[in-house]
Amino acid sequence: MHLATAFTIPLLRWPWLFALCMTHLRPWSHRSRGDSSLPSLAASSVSRQWQETIAGCSRIQYQLELWKAGFVCGLPSSMPTVEKRQALAKHQRAWRRLEWRSKTAVKLPALLRTYAAHALVAGIFAFQENGPNIYTLPLQEDSRVTKHVLEVDPGTSVLLTMDPTQDLLAVAYYPVHGSGSLTLAFRSLSVNQPHPMARHPTIPVGSDDEEELEILMADDVVGIAFADPGIIRVWNWRTGALLADVEVDTDRPDFQFISPRAFVTACRVDSGCIDIFMITPEKGPNSEGAVHVARLWFPEAERADGESLWEPSAIGVRSGPLFLPRKRKPHLPLRIPTGISRGENWMRLMVHHRTLAGYVSRYVRQSGTDCIDLEWEDWGPRNTRVLPGDELDGFPTAHGERVVILGVDHEDRPRLEVLNFGVIPGDDQSEDESHTLVLGQSTIRGAPFEDPVTTYLPFRRTVRAIDADFESVLMDQEHIIVENQSPFEWTNRLLYDLGISRYCAVPQMHVRWYS
């Protein structure tokens, strides 16, 4: 067996390690041309062997292409590797160009004209009508709406989140005949029954004088943010145990999991900051169950009426089970957009998941001594991108390394904008009218900041014109749903579906209209 092949085949299980080795080997082959030392010659020989192996092995090329796209191999398949590569290229091209393939009309229940809550995860669209029922709809051909009946007080709101990879729907609601406490129910998506892995199908999670804001899920945990005062509570949904009960430095907290045992919040202390918390192994009776790992400060902003201009909001990132994310943790966010606004000065700050997760690892390496406290200059410029917004832009939705924004162009025509922060050095750098690659720095001068703010995080921007004004947008790994409420109280939903291939159990790319 070829020496390079012998080392390469085991590394197919760890494509990130294989690519990392290639990153180190490739420069050595160039440097060795002017260096006759034996180590350099050996490195050059190995590098050539690896390159020849890659050129002659479609399987290795496929693994590297998956790595560059941020995935590992998903469902088992007998499809030839060449066709898998074509499917992956088709998927990447569709996201790059925002290609829509067809339109299909699907009828919703006649009484379902508006809904109070919705979510899109792993190809399943869930929504709650203004009443006690929740509906789920897989985004596939000939899919049918499933009705989930809950005994919900019709005068109360409902929060929902789900994970189709675990057949799990989690709903926070107030029961009709309950004690007034907010209840968290764990349901099976497929059979409309209590989830079999939940030791307690329902658990009380809050009192009637607490305002619940949002609910999020990450593997075996589910968390809810409460307002006035700001509190984050996290439970293990399988055991029903309360893992964390943390009061944060903001009255209306936004939060996001960066792992099943760590989460972040954006707060309004001084100029604003990101707080990172890690859930401790055991929650004692006098313990919040989490430790404050790090505080990352935003740049100094102008003040008005003694209040900070930062109005942060962490955007939930949805999971996807298809081409599995490289870390094999599809529930973890890779990006958190954070907003700041005052009048016409609207900014968005993007920070990568790896940056936030890195501070958790750093805290653990330091044996959990003191909270890591960093000013903007010490962490922000190289790890973030601050972008100006528009008052007419909708608030962004994030999934993985992509952010999608509804807005208008300079002629007030509606558009869909996708920002992809998964830029790989040396990747395709071609551009056109609707697709740009931003590698250099950008600087924001003037209001709302006291000093110029320069950031460097690279990204791709893809813009597509759409044929109507829409109010909201949802996104997962393969789908974009754009929604609009008509004057006649009917909800028209335009679904832009980006599918990979049948190899990954995804339908052909198509667009659906709901009416």
C-alpha cells in the first residue's frame, strides 16, 4: 500500500485533522525548493505523495469538500462517491445563488389564519394557532399537517421549540385547569403523545407573575428566559431536573446555548456586553447551578438619557440532521447576531460560535478561577463583524454560519439577503452582482459609537430580489421560509426550500405557497 494512503485512510474519520495536516504539509513543499536539508526533502516527498493520493481518490476529495462545507457524512448510503460530491456541490451552489426550483400549493386547516408561535427545525415547520393546538408540517412533497392537542388556557401565550432528530416537541404554556404556573410539556412529534424518554411528561417551570420570553433547546437540555428580573432557567428534559437558575444583568434577557452545558446572554451593563455561563455538574440548594465564565465588552457607545444604546438580542439557531455539522452537535449555535439601535443608527454585531466556546475552554484550563473580563479591543475586532443596518430591514434569523435578513434595496424593492460567515481561506473567491466576498476590514465611524469601530470577520453576502413584501423569515439547514400577513387575515407563506439530494433524505429543491 502507498505510504500516504496508509496514513490517509484512517484519517477519513477525522477530515478536520486530515485537512489540518495538509495545511501544514503544503507550505513545506514550497520552502523545500531552496533548502537541501533532509527533513525538508522528506517533507516535500510526503507532501507530493499526499497530493497524488488526493488527486486519485474521490472519497478523500469528498471528505475534504464536506469539511470545507462544515459537514461530516450523514445518513448511510450506497450512492457512488461521485454522485455524493455532485449532490454536495449542488447544495453549496444553491445556497450561493439562492436557487428556487418549483412551486407547490398546500392547504392549511381552514381555521388556521394566524398563529401565535412558530419554529423551523430540520425540515419541520411548527406553528401554534390562536388557541390550544399546535401543528407540525414536514417540508416534503405530499406532507400532511399533524395536529398536537394541548389543554392550554386560550388567554395565554405559548412558547415552543423542537428537535426532530430526537422526535421532540417542547411547549411552555399555562394549563386550563392548572395552578397558574407555567408548565413545560415534552411531546413526541411523530405520534402526538408524551415523549417516551421524558421521565416527567410535564414539569412546572415558572409562576404566573413571571413573564416568559423565549425557549431554546440543546440536546438533553431546554432553557427558558424570564423577564423583570431577568432569569435564565435550564432543565434536563429527560430527567426533569433543574440544572441552572441564574439571574442576569438585564431585565429582558436574550440567551443562546453554545453547548448543552454552556450558554451566553447579551446584557445592557454600561456600553453592553456578552456574558458566558457554564452549568456546573450539580446544583445545590443555595447555588444558581452555573458559573460566570467570561464577560466580553462591546465598543463604547454614545449615551442618551443615561441609558445604554445597546439593545442586544441573541438569535436562536436551529438544528439540522442532514449533512451533519462537523462537530456532530447540530443544536449548537455558530453565530449570534447582536443589535444596537437609536433612531437611524442601527448596527449588527456578528460573533462566531468558536470564539464564545473558546472562552469556556480557556476558563476550564485555568481551573475555573476568576471570570474572564475583556475589553472590546482585546477580543472584538478580529473575532466579529459590525455591519450597519436599515430601519426597514427585518430582524435577522441565524442558522449555522448563515444569517438571513429581509430588507429592501436602494430602490425600495424587497430583497432577501444571506450572510455566510463560514469562509475558508483559499476557497472560491469569485464575485458577481448578487454575490460578494468580504475579506478586508470594515470601519464604522460616528454615531452611535464614541470612536471608530473596525472589525475583520470575513463573510460572503448573497442578495436575491423577492416578488412581495414579507414580514418574517425562518431558516434551517435546507430551507428558508418567508411569511406575510395579508389584509384579509389569511397568512400566505412562501417557502424557499434548498434540498441536498435524496441521499440525505431531502426532497428536490422547490418553493411552496401556503394559502
